[in-house]
Amino acid sequence: MLRGNYIFLCGTVLSIVCSVVYFAYNNQMIIIKNPFYIRHEKSDVIEHIMPQKKGIKHFFWHQDAWRQENVDILWSTQKVHALSSLITSWLTILDEEKINTKKISLQSIAISSNQQEVFFSFDRNPFNKQQSTFEKLLWIEGLMKSIRESGIKIQSIRFLVHHQPLTDTHLDFSNSWPIEGFLKE
């Protein structure tokens, strides 16, 4: 009988200890490091993650001519973050120049698995019903020209509003727009 009590007591203590260790591990009170994990130097990680200041040229059509504005933005090595900074900065310039009649914000950016097609989702339609097709095409061309000049390697763009395809009476946004644009330089 004494032997049975020892086995029961040892099993109970062992299960309590295991439960406490498991609880502490799940709540990150105990951290277990993999000895086979290769650590990177801290400076390499910081250079890869930390955005750098970079001069960018923004292009837009205003008062019957192409305008160019040089701005400094935070540039990341990750394509999504770089595009986000670029487009947000470009939209800000259009707001400052009173080119957009309403404030437009970039909601999100998604990149296709082959890294060649980009999806821009805006919070509202960037075009008015009163705008001509010419004005709309120049708005799109200014955006694409700014992306091309930045050096980001993509092939096409899709425009979305609230993560749905942008609808317009003059232009078809159901297909991708090639980054080369449609105006001859």
C-alpha cells in the first residue's frame, strides 16, 4: 500500500510541475531557444528593416503641363512599404495642388505572388463624374510615371475602391493597367 501511495504522489507532483511549466511557456514566462537557429547580426537586421530617406520625383498633370516635384520619403527595401510611402506622398501633393477635388487615401496595397502586379485600394473613387476621360488618364499616367521613376519593378496595376474593382463610366478598371503607361515620352 505504501508503494502505491508513493507512485500516486510522484505522478501528481510530476503532473503539477508539467502543468506549471506548460502554462509558463504558453504565456511566454519561459523562453526556450533553439540552439540550431542561426542568429543574424543586429546591424544586418536593422539595415533590412529600417527605412531610409530617399529623394523621389513625383509627376502630375496641372494647368495643361506635366509638373515634377522632388520630395524626400522614407524608403523601405520591401516593395509594399516603399509603394505605400510613394503613393501616400503623391496623393498628398495632389491634395496640396488642389488637383483632387476630395481627399483620397490609400487603404491598402497587395502584391501578386509573382511580384509583378500591384493592387491599390483607395478609400473612395479618385474620379468625379464631371471629369473628362483625358483628365482621368493623365491622373493615372502621373501615378504610373512616378512609380516608374522610383525604380520599383512591377508590370501592372489594378485600381480598387474599398477592395472592390473601381467602377467608372469612361474607363475600364476590370483589367490591369500596364506600368509603361499609354503616353509616349
